[in-house]
Amino acid sequence: MRQRRWIELFSDYDCEIRYHPGKANVVVDALSRKEVVRPKRVRALNMILQSSIKDRILAAQKEAVDEFAVLQKGLDEMIE
């Protein structure tokens, strides 16, 4: 859509658009860039979770739910 608008705008004027490939341009544009494919590095990560971590997560989640319930109850009381 953006290109179509520019073409319509330039069609009203007597002008010529010329494309110069990469080395002729001071700043390389998107059409003349060469795609550089870099190899991806992958590292394996092994983790062993201790059973106490799961319990701590569950306790923190329960605490957050309880705090939300208290706030919700307070809001309900304020509305009434």
C-alpha cells in the first residue's frame, strides 16, 4: 500500500526513478543487501530441580491467590 501511494504521487510529476545497485549507493539499501546466514549455536542445558522448589512455587502461588481473594473481598465490601 505504501509503495502504491508513492507511485500514484510520482505519476503526477514528470520524473524518472533509477535504481543503482549496492556499490553505486553510498548507503546500501534493502534490495542490494546480500543475505548473511550465520550458523546458529545451540547449547544443551540440563537442570535437576529439587523437590523443595516445587513446594515453594506452589506455596507462593497459594499465597498470591489468598492475597487476591482478600483484596477482592475488600472491594466487594466497599462496593456494598
